[in-house]
Amino acid sequence: MWPSGAGSRQPCPRESALRRAAISGNVLALPPFHVPTGRSVRVFICANPDDTEAERNALKEHVYPKLRDFCRENYGIEFQVVDLYWGIDPEEWDSPELQRLRMKLLEECLKTSAGPCFVGLIGEKYGSIRVPGEVESAEFEMILDAAVEAGLDTRILEEWYCRDENSVPPAYYLKPKAEMLKNYQNSMESNTVAKSKNDKAWRAVSEEIKRIFRTSVLQLQEKGTMKSGQAKKFLCSALEDELDFALGKQTPAFLKKCVCYIRKISNFDRFAKLPEMARYMDIVVSDDRVMRNQEAYERLLKVRDEFIPVVVAASNLRVYSSVTHCDMKLGYSQEVESHYVEGLCKQFYEDMVDIIQATVQQNFDTETDPLYDEIIQHLSLCKTFSSFYVYKSEALDIVQEYLYPSKGGRITPQVVYGGPCTGKTLLLAEVAKQAYSWIQKEMGPETDPVVIVRFIGSTDFSTDLRTLLQSICEQIAINYRCLIHFLPNKIQEMRELLVNLLGESSFHRPLVIILDALEQLSDADEARKLWWLPVHLPRTVRIVVSTLPNKHGILQKLRCLIHDEEAYVELMQRDRKACSQTLKQQLLGVKRKVTSGQQIYVNEAMAKCTLPMFVNLIYREVVHWRSHKDVDDKSLCSTVHESIEQLFYSVENKLGSRFVFRALGYITMARAGLTELELEDILSLDNSVLGDIMVSSNLKSPLRISYDFIARLKEELEGYLVERQVHNVTLMVWANRHLHLIAQKLYLSNEEDVHQMHSLLAEYFLGAWAGGRKKIFHCDNNHFASLNISQHRNPHNQQSLHGHDKASADKHSYDRQTPEQPWVFQCNLLEPDIFFVNHRKMTELTYHLTRSGRTDDLMYGVIMNFSWLYTMIKIGQFDKALSDIDLAYSYTQEKELKFLATTLRSIKLKVTKNPASLSAELQQRLLPVVTSLPKLRHLLLECDKDGPKYCSIVPLHSSMDVTYSPERLPLSSSYMQIVETLPTLAPNIVIVALEDGSVSTWDVESRQLLRQIDTARSVVLGIRLTTDEKYLVVATTKNTLLIYDNHKSCLLSEVEVKGSKHCGITGGVAFINGFTLSSHHALAWLEASKDVSVIDLLYGWPLYQFHCWYEVTCVQCSPDGMYAFCGQYLNTTTIFHLGSGDKLATMTSEFSGGFVKSILILDTINQMVMIDNEGSLSVWSTKDITNPKLMEDYDCRGDDSEVVGIELSEDQRSILICKARSIEVLDTKIWKMAEKFKAKRTEKFVAAVLSKNSQSIIASMENTSSIFVWRRDSGQCMASLIEISGAIVKLIKSTHHNLLLSVASSGVLSVWDIDIITAMSNIDKTGKPIQILQLSGREDFVYTMDGSEVIHKWNYSTGFIEMVFKHEGLVENCVLTTSGDLMVTSDDKSSQYIWHTTTGENIFRINGQKISQLLITHNDQFVVSLCEQNASRVWRLATGHKVCNILVTLQHALITTANTFLVGANKNKLLAVSLWSGSVSKKFICDDGITIVNFKLIPDSPDFVVFITSTETVFIWSVADESVCRRVQLPNNFLKNLEDFQISPNGKLGIVSKGDENINVLDLHSGKLRLVHAAGIIWRQKLSRDGRYLVYICFRNCDEDDDAGVVSSLIVMRLADGKSIGTCSLYKTPTYLCLSQRALNIIVGFEDGSIGTYTVVDRVDAALKIKIATSNSRQIVNNASQKVRPKCSNNAFKTIADCVWRESTEVFSRDSPINVSDGGEPETTTPTKKTELLQ
């Protein structure tokens, strides 16, 4: 779960005080609004709504999404803008409720934003004063008197304002607009007309109210009756009020997080008369003249040009002021405004990024430390719950007293219990919050308590006992600085660890553990039995737990463990008077009360219930009561349940039922809750919500709901919809389970709605509508019809629309501005391992995909997504990833998922240790099986796309043997008791009949018995299923067929099978000999009977009997169920019509010695095949069913063995006949034997089946416990799978899912996947270790030598062997021309061969000399054959004629690039021999006793040779000048174990390996030696052609843990920085390593004769990525489901030599070809220099 040893990390001095406070549980020391990780950037937009509409719309559309992405990617947090004017009806802009909400949210943003928090957009408009929503009675009456005194008509104030005595002090409030404007409505008018009238009426009313308030207040101010501060709230606009609140009296540090943008318009007064300018300035009409409102302008100047500059002078407040010039005619035109808006957007983005980078810190704590994240989540809940603890009780005092450490007496845990809604969680949250300070006050300030709190069930880790105990142990260990070397695997040991850690507490550091809601523990590990709870505690340890009294028997178990009654604290209903007093105090706290008449009904309600939650719900209801409200006994509910429902109904009435239904539904169904922004995003995707709240004029991109709805919803449910911090985000969740259950009942009861909502949530977390992808929104006659979400699950569906539909879709499609949802947010693309995990997607997506049944998205969007898999492993959630894959498999039953889970389990150790190797490990294992399991292709392509970010090695062809273990199910103690086993349509379900009469249906994977049939103690002879699995038919020894309903396991009918009068066995009873089923009939026959009984399955009665000529041996029905073919003795078959019972025809084979063993129907070609007991067959045409024609008689009586099994391939192209001694495969197209496999004398076949593509045979042998896989084309045994349960006695093939069932002698049933078994045979092997490997010049073919008489030609792309070149002797040397068209080889029989590699023809053979080394010049015209005994020769490849002899002996010779010299070593000499004359042209001679150990040509400088001598000296020798250019002395004993020596192309570096764990990098210029430590003992190393990379194979250290069979590792190192950029495990012993010359491809030969190919994709070589996508091996992945294996051709050598070499001459045979070259190469008499280096 957590990295091993996480608990051993000790707090260091540099750790933040907040982190230390969180880990020690000091809740009061944490920030008041958020715990350390609960952060987001929340920016409040202060502006006049009308004159900044263009700016705010542009910011909303273009800037906010970019800033959101920036914050998510760089800090893992959300960026949220609070602009309550956006999306609101302009008539609501001056609503008192909206202004009150704005001020509340402004305060929240200033206090809680992690970065910038305030942006002011100030133009030329001051804005109107606000309509007061509520005025204290004294003020209101004073204003009213002043208005009367001024001669104003006050009737409108008296009409619209009402006195409320419930306010403290009494106040006048503005009546609801909707209620007052009813008088203006006409029921006959449409909604649009009525709204227009209402808006006009409200404008008039509001302007009049503002005029009266302004005039009266100014008059009172002049008189001095009202102070300026008191008058300000009536005279200032919302803009001034918000600017003053946000910027006034703030610290300079705080003001760094604020920005103001001021837009001035020059000479704007002159344009006041233009009607359009009223949006941008305050105007007043005087004498029909429109002019600027000078009073408002003066107030604007006071704020803009006085207040803000003063703030700037005292701080670092960012203020940008711009002056805009109007259009001479149009004034502040749209063009001028657009230019300003464009500049504002750019500046806004830059400023926000700048402030965020300056104020927000990247917090990786919760990413890298899951324990810390778990602690933070519970502390977040603790702070939230404790804030609601207002109903004090004596229980708090009891627990407080219990917490104080004592010096004596027995200490046991304290138990708090009570029914639902009694306040247990709130009490324990308050205890956790106060415990630290309580103990410090009691014990002294030097005491440093540790408080650990867990709200069980609130997080995944706290629900499971194992992870709960683990996190508690680790938190204790960190606090007490205890080292946990490893975490126990067994749960009992974890409990012991906890008990031991409790002993670390002391009076200086007492320990308190608080566990809320024990009943929420899962039942895993028997957690609810509480065996794990420490009962006897140290004196300085206190444990407080809570539980429901009647859930899972938790309280009863506690009473058995803890006998002291004082340890139990019961929370019960409170005293009514006390509750009434508490309610009164709560109301006074918000300046409210209730009238005495209303109090009566409040008292009545509390007489029925005084649970804390009920009292709180009453408070939430009565706090809104006005004094004149009519209240009766129905105004308040009597139970918590009813009160919660009433609360939800009231919210629906205020905000709209559709919006509330969906909003609360989404919050409730979310697995862990939703953030505000997520809820806003999701509701903006929900067409049904938008259709309910949008008006047609607002339909534009981005189409979103206003944040106002979310803000009001949160306010209405404050205290019930609470916030919790999880992984850097703040989620909205229900405060308790009761609220959750009622919300579920009210809003998630309709299955269709729930399915649709889950689907939409899945779309959101998939990012289906992100990145500007538009979603369709239909509107019809101004009534919005929501589209069926399921029809538009992803944007690609919309692309399928055509013509008018597409145009209509585009017209009604809108961007919903939802964010992209990657699995991780990448901070730096060059550092892929530095990222923030998208925990929200991790938590929610899989859950909603499964709930909405979107199995394809689950499979390909999650499980087969490499990024998801890598991230889960990287953050230590490997086991969670496995459980998600298992979950997906349970939903989809896709065998690819099962194989993937098995694969991941096998590489767990490897990838958890090194997650970067995941892609290479997966590709190695998946490539061999992808043709059999095609849905794994998606994951392979994902590995190609994302894997190179972390591991540069990409396997192209894998020869890894598939490790596979079947599902096993023990059925009985011996196979003798198993009568029959049937596979079913479900891959994991089998039906088994035992001899005791039971017929059982088993789930093999879970080993669960699903259904069982008891056949009334009848001995079962056999069972059969109809093809649709509707009927299960059982044959018994009572000669009855029992017909069962297979799905219900109920007996439908019992039918007796009767024979003819003459049937039966002499002196005995004849039992049922066999039976078969068609779709509607059962056909059965008795022993030695000539009659077949036909039974109707539907009605369960006998229909008729078929009378045959001879005793019936088998019956087969045609696939269409029309005909029955009855096989008999004397190889006779009779055809009957199943519908009428008529006998249609009889056929007899001429091989009449035996009986018909099996009948096969080839319905596709209208043929029927009779196979007798000896394997002979006859083929009949059934085109005319009444007159079958004999087509073929095939005699297979080659041995005396009986037929044990027969199978017709799926494509009806092959028939497999398995006999005890042999297996024969017949081709049905030509009716000839295609292959025959014979068993050894001592072996017998038990059974054999064909693979799905019929290319392999899978068989089992008698008395062996293995399943063997043979390739049909080569006869090679490709795999042997051991069945650990014992010898296999039976094989049953399931054609439905290509499964193979095997029964072992021990009575164990195993289920094998034939697809996976077949995949094993797809890997070509030579069977012997690869010794030498040659890559053709075009790098399309690989040629291997394995010490045998053959050379194998492999297709580089597919990994298949395409050609075999056979030699007379053992092959010793092999060279290829540059093009790869010709190959020259030599064997130990002193022969050389020239082969044409395309046709496989041996076109020339030379005999006479044993060759030690073969070389071909770079121009492909000459061959050098070096001999150790005789003279070596240079000869022309085109003709075979000798050019010259070389008389000196050379070892490890090399040809220079210019084809001039042959350079080789001879003891203490380095010789350069001319290829023209064969004479030594240049030489270097070492001193006596010194030998040349190794030498190399410098690739880029062909005339220079680097060699090492036995004196440990490195020389650089110029061949042309015959001089030493440089000499480097190596350390003593350096060459003692020299194994390999490589030179970089420029000759500057030498790479030396000595068979140890170090790579020695030698600078040949300076002589410096650098050691680079390798991952193991180096076996081979190769330098890339460009010298940038070193590829090496190292073997594992012996002391490493067993890593699932890893033998060695292939590693690529970048020499520039010495960094290992890729690691890939090798699971076979490597025998050869080869690099390509062009791209960096790697070929490894293995001990079993297979090869593996790999490519390197370094990030610095981005262009190489194209290579993977276009490589042939990946094209196979994209093509048909099965690879087409090429036919391997065997090519023999020439038996007669074309030329025989003598000592100094060569003799050609007469029929030797004149020219053996593969193309018209020009004749050249002598070797010449090449002007270019041929690649």
C-alpha cells in the first residue's frame, strides 16, 4: 500500500510546522479554513456587470480554461473564478440577495484562495446604488420620516417593505419580487410577455425605491442625523463596496494577490447622447437631454483616482490603467472594445500566472506520501464535523476526563454509542479537535500529545482493517521515531505491531486514538469481531471508539471484551428545555428569534424528538420565519427523516426541481463527492438541466450554467453539504449517512435516470467533451428537449451524422468548457516522473463506467490504458490496479483482462521496484499472445505511445515463453468418479456429473457451486446440453432420460428408453449405450440395439423409433436439426428425417470389418464422413440426401491401435483422428493425409485437439501430467505444459470460447485457454543455442548459426523462420553481401557454399580447404577465405576465380573500409596485407614476449587501428604511415579478465569490459579511465554505430530476490550523461548480442534457439518514434487477428562441388556456372578502393 519503510521516516527539522501539527493531530494549529493540502485558486471578479460584459465573456471563453489547465498541470490544484453576474438575468443584477451572496463569496475568496484572490475591472461607470434588502426598523422609520418631510410619496416603500419582529433588532425587509409582481401578471399572457412586463415593472419600482432612499439619506446626512459611515451603505454602488472591502485595510503582502484593471475612455462625455453608451457610463435625463451623471462620476473618480492610488502607494498592488480613444461617430464602438478586450485577456493571463508562481507552492506531499494524505483527509473531516458541534452534552466532559493520563488503575478503551443522528461523529470530532489542548492544559505546556483520528468508512484505507491498522502504526512510528524495517504481511502480526507501538507513549508524549463508526469496517479479516482492538492499554494511551448499538453486533462484542460499565457512554435524546435554550442561543447568534406563538409549535416538535440533528433541522427551518408567518402544527416535521425531506423540497422550490434533482443526485452518486467546479462542469453537460434553466437568447459557447446556482445550493444546504479535503481538492459530501440515504431515495430511484447520470459522469472523467469538443443541445419551440445521453456518449458519434442532420448538429452544438482529464498532470515534459496524479479521475472513472455498463470504455479507456497502469504502479497502488482489472473482468468476461492480471502478478516485483520498465515488460509478454488475444493490441499501442517516456527499449518481436497456469477445480478424489464434464457458453461455468448421481454446475474461477441436481440416487451414464443450453438431459442406468430446465435446475420430464423385442444382451440387462441431442429432440439407443428412440424435449414424450439394419454405435444430427445419421456395425450409416421419422438412405463403406466410430457433417460443402474404429473413413456427398454418393474411401488401418478421438476443425478444412499410437490430420479439400505424428513405442495418446487456426495440435499422453503442443508444419514440440494435479486422463474441447478442459487422475478439472496455448507455438526456435547472428544490409532478415548443419533465415519483422540452408557438415562461418542477396558459408567438411538468399539455391560450392574465417570486401566483389593450415585466398565472388594467395596466418582479420588492406594479428605482430597481391604491406612488431591482445579499426578513420598489448598498453596505429599516433598506459592487472573492447566511431573513447559489474570508459586522447557501475555482472556489450549509446547485457546478482524467472537484463546507457535510459528483463539465457548499423535495433539470440528483437527510442531522438509506428511488427498488431505464418522452405546443398582448391590452383567442374553473381555487377580484375562507404 505504502512504500516499505514509509513508517520509518522520522520528522526532520526542516519539515513545516503545519506538517508536524497534522501528523501529531494538533487540529487547532492547522489553518482555520483549509488543512495544508486543501488548496485552490479562487479569484473574485469585481465589476459593474453591464459595462464589463464583453471583458468578462472573453475572459470566460478564452482565458479561464487556460489558467485552469495551468494550475492543474503545474500545481495539481483547481483555478476557479467567482463571477456571479455571468449567466444571470440582467434584471437580477441589483437583487439584494445576489449582492449579499457576492459579499459572502468575496470574503471566502480573500480568506481561502491559495493564490490570486481578487480582480477589479473598473471602467467609466460607477453603477447605481443598491436596493436595500433589509433595514433596521429605527433606520427605516427615520428614512421614511425624512422622505415624508421632503415631500416624497412613500407608498411604494410601505408596499414593498414589511416589518419583521423576528429580526434582532426588528427590521424591515424587501418582499420577494416574485410574490409582489404577481399583481402585474395576466394569466392569458405567455411567459415571455409576462416576464417582459414584470421586468419593466421591477425596473420602475427599483428606481423609485433607490430615489427615495438616496434623497432621504442625503437629507439625513446633511442634518447630521445619520453619520457618513451609516449612510454609505445606502449611497454607494456594489463596485465601491466590493473594492473597499477587498483592498481597504489590507497588508501589502495580501495585496500582492490582487489586481485592478482600469479602462478610461477619453472625452467620453460628448458621446452620452448615443443610446448604446448608456451601458458604459452613468447617465441622467434632464429636460429631454441625456447627459452624464456627474454625481456618480465624482464617486467613480473618488474610488478610481483617489482610493486605489492611495492603496498602490502603500503596497505592491498591481494596477493597470489604459486610455481608450473612441470612434468619432460611433463612440465606444464594438471594434474599439474588442481591441481593448484582446489586450486585457493577454495581460490578465500573464498576471495570474505571475501571481500564482509567486504565491503558490508545488505540494508533492500527498503525491509521494499516501500516509500523510490519509491523515489530512481525516483531519479535514474532523475540522468540518467539529464546527457543527453546537449542542453541548455531558458526554463531552466524560470523554475529556477519560483522556487525562493517570498513574494507576486499569485502562480500557472508552465506547461512545447511540442511535443514528445522536451526534456520535460530531462528539468525537470535537474530542479530536480539543484533545491536544486539553492534555496540554492538564499536564503542562511541555507535554506534546499525539492524537490520531480515523472516521472509519470515509476513505478507502480506513474501511479495510489491514490498511487501517497499517496507517495507525505508521503514524505512531513517525511521531515516536520508531523504525519499522518492514510491514507485516499477516494481519495478526500487524495487531502485534500496534500493541508494541502503544508502549512507546509516555507522560511527556501521551497517545490518543479516536475511531469513529466501527460498524463501517468491512468484514474482511473478521474485523467486526474486534479481536484486533487492544483492551488493556498502557497508562499513557487512550482509545475512544463509537458505534451504532444494533449494527453487526459490534456493541455486544465490545461488552464481551470490556466489562467495565464506566467505559460506556450512551448518547440519548436531550432534555427538551435544554434543546429549546440551545435553539434560542443559536437564533440570537444570527440575530434572529421566533414569536411566542411560533415558539409553541417549536416546543411541540421538540417534544417528539430532541436528537441533535433534528434540533439543527428545526433551526434551519425557523431561522427563515418572519414574525407575520402563519405557523401551524404542520409547519415543522416530527422526525429527522421527514425534516430532511422537507429541507430538500424547500431547496427545490427555491432553485428549481430539475437542477436540484440532478445536482444532489450527482453529488450523492459520486464515489467520493464532487468539487464545486466539477459539479458546475457536469451540470453544464447535462442537457436536461440546461434546458430547464437556460433561455434561448443565452445559447452561445461556452454553454454553461451560472456559478450562482452552485453558490446558492451550497448556502441552502450549509452544514449538511460539507467540504472535505482529498488530494489537494475540496470535495462536497454529505455530512452524515442519513442525508446520503435520503438523497439517494429521492434523487436516485429512477434506474433510467441513474444510468444516464452515471454515463454522463463517466464521459466527464473520460474527458469526452474537453478540448473544445462541442456537445449537441437541441431546442424546439423554446422548449428544450434533452438528448438521450447514451446516443452521444462521445464526440465521435456526432461525426457520423450526414447532410441536414450534421448541419443541424453543428448549429446546435456548444462548447461546455470541461477540462481535459489525463491520468497525470505533467509539470515538465522532459521530466516525466514529476507529475501530479489526477486522483479525481482515478477515484471516479472506473466506478461510473461499471455502473453505467460502458464496458468498452472501461476496457480501453482505463484497463488497457498504459498511462493509468503506470501511474497506479508509480504511486504504490499496484494491488488497487489489479483489483480494478479483476472487477473489469467480472463485468466483461474478456479473457484478455484475465491474462493481463496474471501477467501483472508475475512481474509485480520487477515493476514495483522499477516502474519505468513496465512498457518493456508488458510488450515482451503480450506480443507473443496478441494474435490469440487481439484486444491486447490496444495496450500494446499505448505502450508504444507512452512507454518510451520512461523506458527507451521497445521490444519489436518477443520470443518469451508464455507462462500460463490454468484454472483448477477439485471435483472428486479420483477421476473414476467423474462420469462427464460439459463446458458451457459461459467460459467459467462447467457442468459435472459424478457417479453418485449428482449433476453440479460450478464456477471454476471462484470454485463456487452454483447449482446441483440430485437424480434420486440413479447412477448417471452421461449428460448433454442443447446448443442453446435451455435443456440439460441426463441418462441413467434405469434406462431413463431426465430432462431438466438447465437454468432453474428443475426436472421437466422423465422418459424411459425402450429397445425392440430382439434387443438386449444375452443373460443381462441392456443399458443406454449412448444418446445425443438436436435443438428439439433427444435420440437414445440401448446396448446391442438396432433401434434409436426419438424424444421431444419440449413435451417430454417419445415420438418414434428409428429402425436400423445393424446394432447402433453412434448417432449424429445435422446442424439444422433436420436429419439424424445413425452409425452401425459393418460400417453402415442410415439417414432419418427427424421431423417425420422417415428412413431416407443407407450407406456402407467397403472397409466393412469394423463399426462406425464417428460421423462428421460438413454442412458447408454438403458432405458426410464416416470414420470406423480403426480410423478409416469414407466421404459421402449429401447434396441429394435420399441418394448419397460415395466420393472417397480412405484406408487408415496402418497400425492396430483404436481410435480414441476425432475432431473436425472449425473451418471444416481438416479432420484430426487421434489413435492410441498416432495422430493423423486429413485435408478435407483433397482428402489426403496432411500430417501424421507417431508416438514412441512406450507411449500412448490419451486425446488430441486442434488449435483454433488448426496450425497446432494439442495432445496428452498416457500416464503423463503434461499437455504437449506440436506445430503441424514442422512437427516440432513447441511447449510442454505441466498439470500439477496428476496424469491427464481426459481432454474435452469447448468450441464456444476455445477452451480445453482436462481431467487429472486425482479428480481435478483444469480449464486451459487454447488461444494462449496456441500462442506458445507461434514462437520459432531452432532448438539449439544461437552462436552467431548476421543481419542483412537492409536489416529485413536475420541469419543464425547454432553449431548444426543448417543456417536459419529469420524474417526480422515477424520473428518467423522463413528458410533453412542445409550443409553437408557443421557450419562454421557465414558472411553476407551488403545487399544480403548472397551468402557465403563454410563447414567443417572443408567446403564453401555460395547461396542465393531469396530463392535458397546453393549456386556455387568449393571444396578443398578448411576455412577459419570468411570476409567479404565492402564492395561485395571479393571474398577472403582465411586458413590456418594452408594458404589463405582472395577470390572473386562473381566467378569463384582466385585473385591471390595470402601466405601469412592472420587471426580476427578485418578489411579496411577502402578495401585496400586486410588487417590481422599474428602473435606479436599486427599485419596489413594487400588484397591486390597478398603480400604484407604494413606491419607493427611488438618487443619480444609482448603479444597483441585485441584490436579494432576506427570506423570514421579507416586507416587507423587501435590495439591493446599484453603490457596493458593501448596503441593507435596509422596503417598508411606505419606509425604509432598515440599510446595510453592502462592500470596494472587491468587486462587480467579482458572480455570485450569497443571503439567509438571518432576514436576518442574505448569501452572495455572485464566480466565484472563495471563499465570502463577510456578516453584515448587524455588517457583517463572512468568507471560506470552496471546493474549486474556484464556478459556482453556493444557500442552503437553512432557511438552515442552502449548496449549491454548483465546477469542478475545472486543475492537479489527471485524476480519471476529473470535471467539477465538488457540495458541501454546514454554515454553523454552516463544515464541508463532503458532496462528490459530477459527470461532466457542469452547467447549472442548484435546491433544493427542503421537505426539502433538490438537482436539477441537465446539458448533455446529463439531470437528477440528490440529498438531504442530515446527522447532526444523523437524522430525514431515514427519507426515503431511504421515497423512491420506493429503493422501485424493492426491487421488481421491471426498472423499468417510463412511456409518454411528447406534448401539443400550441392552434392557435387563446382570447384576444388588444390594447394596453389583450383579445378572447376565442367558444368560449373560461368557467373554466380546476382545481378550484372561489372567485372573488375583487381580489388579497388571504394569512393563511398557502403552501408
